[in-house]
Amino acid sequence: MVVGERRINGHLLARLVEVGADERPYYHALGRAISGLVLDGRIPTHTRLPAERDLAAALGVSRNTVTAAYTWLREHGYLDSRQGAGSWTALPRVGSGRAAFVPDTERIDLGVAAPPAIGGLEEAARAAVERLPAHVGGQGYTLYGLPELRHLIARRFTERGLPTTPDQIMVTNGAQQSISLLMELLVEPGDGVLVESPTYPHALDTARHLDARLRITGVGPEGWNMECVVDGFRQWRPRVAYLVPDFHNPTAALMAERDRATVVAEARRAGTTLIVDESVTELAIDGAEPPPPMAVHDTDGRVFTIGSTAKLLWGGLRIGWIRGTPPMLDRLMVLRQRFDLASPIVEQLTVAELLSDVPGVRAERSRDLRRQRDALATALRDRLPDWRFVTPGGGLVLWAKLPQPVASRLAEAASRHGVRVAPGPIFGAEGTLEHFVRLAYTMRPEVLADAVRRLAHAHADVAARPTSAPAPGELYV
């Protein structure tokens, strides 16, 4: 990224910082507030900050106060400056570890958001095998997916308010393959790709592999700051944007319908193609249904919607899909042939059996997740009351804010206590998010309670040592 390429004006920065008028010294509180925005990924690194006089006017303070705040940021490594070039955000130290998807069977694994198989899967698999003879006379390659499965997926989109026909669906080997195929088709080296921070780490890896320029817009537990999102589209005009609007991974935020309409409208103005990840859209817990898919606002075929059975049914069923226009699906199919030709027949038949009763599957999954989420939240409030979180209304994970930026150190200490967590930097594009950990609630309530007990001991170990910048290390999802 070119230094200082993105700018944030004084009025927007003034609205983002949260500093009480009575906090003293004010410059110190202002500096810490801005550094917190950088650490949490809400202001990307390399963002040019407003001139001192502009921020002072927006905040209603003296220029000397802002000068002192910028000096504090510079001394602590959160600001770089050049004579005549201005000042832009930075990080004191960036960890070098990368996320590795390695489920841990020797520890209580809160790092992988993968629930056990839904009830009835074995019966569905047996029914699929019974239907197999109708298919074995052919070649076994269903290039776009089994017609009956494509019909069921299209029907579900229609039920959710997005009219869809089977020829708009291509079955894939999971959401990750869908993301990779779409980015491979749409992104050239050097293209801008707008991503949320935090976000799904394997989407970041795919964009990096394609030598894309990552453009960051922040997401907090309360959701998206749409002024920043709009600003990102208008400043950068990214080629592609990857977004998770439904029970966002990892914050569990849910994007409002009016904001979805705004995103699609801004993408249209910027010439941006949207990849919308709906991997957990069916996992509402408290009865609050997500709005209709973002693609309901699409008028020119620029929104691709991806889904997966991994979270709703079972991770062992590697079946996903892409919804798009038939001509674009044709292009994706040609590209896909570099990797594989089709998804397995038996798995598709099994998924078709289960998706014939989506309401029943959702009810079972929601009931289990509610018990597990509530057990985790209760244990956290009891044993770690200084951790802050918004109780998720859906999805599989809880995004907890720590009182100190020690997430990577906490993950190391937790591992020694027999529990595995996902530290925030895994989900950030720039080594930020050390204030956060992601905790999956996909285990039995008594196991989750034991995991939090161990986490409390690990947190006490970390708190007993002097705080410092996070050290680089191996990171886990």
C-alpha cells in the first residue's frame, strides 16, 4: 500500500474517537483513543490523519492539544511522519505468524468453529447411497452440481426473498473453494480488494496469494460504521469486496437491510464486484432472522453469494455453492477445471436429503447453539468479568475484548492450560486486534465451562507479567 494513500478527515476521526470532555490530560486520552482505533483495525495502517488544525477544529480543542496527542502517538509507534508529507497511522510491532487451520484434539479447542454433525446425517447418508444406483450409469461428473441439489439451494434463496433459478447455482467443494474460484476469476495482481477487519483469515490468504492490495474497513461488535464503508468504496474504488454480513465472522455482527442496500449502491458506483459470504446465515439463535440476502439489491449481476453446509450440517460434508449469473458461472466452471471437475455425488445426495427439511435442521442447530452460547457467556461473566463482549444473536463464535492488548500471549498461555483460542491478529490484515480473542461455542456446556476456568488461569498468568508489545509467534484458528 502506498504510504498515506487513504485519508481520514477531521470530522470523521472526531466522530470515531471516544474521549470524555473531562478526561485529563486530554491529549493523552486522545492519543490512546486513536491508537485503540488502529489496534482494533477500525482505522487501517497507512491512513493519513487530518492536519492538526483540522482535527482540533472538529474536536473543539486547541491545536496544541492535538499536536501533543500526535506526538504521543509518534513516540509510541502508532504514527509516522515526514516533513511536508503529513502523518499516517502505523503499528509499533507486527507479528509474523500466520494462521494455520489445525484442529486440536489434545486441548479443549475453542479456536475452530465447527459443530458436530446434525442429527439425522447417518440416515441421510444411507438414503443417499440407496439413490446412488440412479447415477452410476453415467460418468459421475455433475459440472454445476446435481440438478435436485441446485433446485433445493435455489428454492431456499427464493424463500429468503431472493428469486433464484437452478441455473444461477453452481455447487462447489465448500465455501473456501467458492472464495478461491471467485477471487481467481475476478482479481488481477495489484487490484484493490476491500475486506473487513476482522474477517475470515483464509479469504485474506487468498487475496494475498493473488498479490491483491488489501483495503480495510473496520467492523466492531456493534457492526459496521457505514460512513467508513462508503468512504472506502469512494476513495479506493476496489475491484472486489469480500463481506460477511450475516453473523459476521468473527464479531457475529448482523448488517441491517438499509446498510446492505447502501453497500450494493456504492459498489455499483465504484465498479466493484461483491463476494458475499453467507456461510452461517442459517444459524440465527434468538429468533431474529437476517434480512434478505444482499443480492436482492443487485440490478446488474455484480453480487456473488456463497454458502456452505459446513456450519449448518457438518464440516465433513464439503459442499458449498455460488449464486451468480449463468454466464459468470460458465466462466467459473472453465476456471474450476484447473483444480477439479465436480463435487462428489454421494455427498451431494446426502446434502439434498438434509436440505429438504431446512426448518427442522435449523431448529435443532439453534436449540443446541443457544445452550452452548449461554453457557459460555455465563462462564465468562463469572470468571472473567473484565472481558467485554456482545452476546451473539447467531453464528458459532463470541468475540471478546480483553482489558489489555495481549491476545497472542494469552493464546500461548491458554495452550499450556489445555485450551485453545483464536487470538485477534489471525483475523486482521495488518497485525492488529491484540485486544480480542474469538471463542467458538460448539461444544457441550460443561466443556465450555471448564474451558473458561482454564482461560481464567491463563489470563491471570499473563496479567502477572509486565505488559509489552505482542511477540511474534505461531497463530491458530
